[in-house]
Amino acid sequence: QGQLVESGGGLVQAGGSLRLSCEASFNDFSFTPMGWYRQAQGKQRELVARISSGGVRTTYADSVKGRFTVSRDNAKNSLYLQMDGLKPEDTAIYFCNANPPERRWGQGIQVTVSS
């Protein structure tokens, strides 16, 4: 199954930026489409960004389009999410996983955006 470890979250003011990182410990990472997901309190987990295995194709939820950028470094088994123009409604726990999410979920990382 491997392990997914997210990092880089924290507290930021509205309009600020954060960069999330995800380290994956499964061997076929470079062949696996990946996604960033988030779960706000009282809401279902949602996919916010997806990236193809080679990193060429990306898709975003409408709510983050133009503000978030997903990238990956297959040599480092790592996934990234650059978040700019953060809004209070972006407050959530963020997770990385394959897309579809077939790996065991990690702990996630809290992102809190104050108004």
C-alpha cells in the first residue's frame, strides 16, 4: 500500500499563499495519476486538483481554478500544491492520494485561512 505524508499547511491570512507537499512511499508513484483532496469540517472530502502520471495534464475544481497549481516530481516521489489567493472557504484538512484514491489515506494537513 505504501504511505502518504502531507506537509506545509498552517494558518494564513486571506489572500496569502501556502505550498503543500506530499511524499509517497509506493514504488509505482511515477505511473500513478495523483490528486489533492480536502475535507472541511462537516463536509465530504472533495477532489480539488488532479495531475496525470507524467505531470502534463492537470485539472482543478472550479472553486480553486486559477488560484491553485498542482505539480509533481517523480524522481522524488513527491506531489505539490501551490495555493495562492487563499480564501476562508479554503480552510480544510488537505490530503494527497492517487486518483482515483486507491491508496491508504495519510493524516492530512490542516490549512486555516483567516478573514
